[in-house]
Amino acid sequence: MAESTKNPHDHERDVNPGVSHETRDVNVFQISAFGIGLLLSCIVVVFAMWAMFDFLAHREDAKNADNPAAAMMKERPALPPEPRLQAEPRIELKDLKADEDAILSSYGWVDPNKGIVRIPINQAIDIVAQKGLPSKPSPAGLDNDGYRTIPEDSSSGRTLEKIAQ
């Protein structure tokens, strides 16, 4: 057999009459004209809607001229009623903390008529640590040899369990 001297990468073109490709370029002028027309129509629609809303608002104002609610809305107070939002919350919080610290770290009268005074918090903590808090005995534990009775979890309150105080 005779060997072919053809290049293996050299393909012959297959001819298929049903398959083709676009042979002309897109029309840039038509696409640009469509985009500009679309932009202009959007601008016209926006202004038409603005004019329509303005017309409808004036028509409703004229129709409801004697409406007391419309008059009240026009004559609203400048400030809303109390309580209002804080204008400077950080500064007000800083002032509040400073006032609280001044009260907690100074001596002063709470009720001069009854002779009740306040002392600095650090001194009050030291006094409580030395003397302890006052307590009174529980009368519930006296009749049960130092135990108090509470309902058991599963008893629905029918039986009582003894617990040391």
C-alpha cells in the first residue's frame, strides 16, 4: 500500500448546506437609538408621574379644605409630646454616672427628720463585712427540730419533705 503524505492535522472542510453563520455585523446605530429612546421614555414617564401626583395632591387638598384633620396636620407642634428621645445620650449618661458616683462616695442626709444618713459605699461594705447582716430566726424551723418542710417534686403538695435550714 502506498502511504499518504497528508498532514494528519489538515482536515478537509465538510460542506453542510443547512448550517451557516452570521455574515454581517450588528447595527450599532439601531442599538444606540433604541437605548437613547428607552432612556428618554423613562425620563418622560418619571416627569409624567410627578405631575400626576402633584395634580392629585392639589385636588385632594381642595376637596378636603374644610376637613379639621387636614388643618391639624398643617398646624402640628414643633416638638413631639413627652417623653422625647435623648438629644445627647452619651453626655447625659456621663452626667448620670457622675451624679451617682457623687452620691455613692459622699456623706449626706437621706431623711433629716428621722435621722437617716448615707455613708460612702466603700465604708458601708467594710462595716457589713465586719459585723454581718442582721437576721432573725425562721419560725418554720422551730417546730420541726431545725428542719423546714416543703412539698416533694412528685407529691403535688400532698406530702412534705424535711430540709435542713
